[in-house]
Amino acid sequence: MDNKKIYTSWESLPDTLTALHISQFLGISRRRVYELFQTHVEHGGIPNFSIGTSKRVEKLDFKQWIKQLKGKSEVNP
């Protein structure tokens, strides 16, 4: 029996996100998510914070990050 939850909608995401949540939601690899964690926010990186060696993202920050990306793509078609 497979109990793994797949995160594909805003409602399914928890308030604090992991790389797995983000990778499933965006349909990209966890490795790419970690690369975006290491990229400075001003250069398109995902805003995150550390708990020990783990990285986490607040859902509201993630939603804002996506809005910013969408805004850039609308300016530069």
C-alpha cells in the first residue's frame, strides 16, 4: 500500500514546504529545487530558511515567488 501524498494544488500544500512538496507541485526534480534554494532571491531563487541542515519555505513566500516569476514573463514575452 502506497501512502505517499502528491502535492499538486495550493490546497494540498502544507504551510511550511520542503523541497519534495515544491518539486511535486512544480513538476521538477528535487535537485533543481535545491539549486533554486542556493540561488539568491534577487536572481530568481526560492526564498527559504534553514532548520539545522534542512531547508524550508513558507507557503506564502512560495506563492509570492511564483507571482513574481509570472510578472517577469508577462513583461518579457
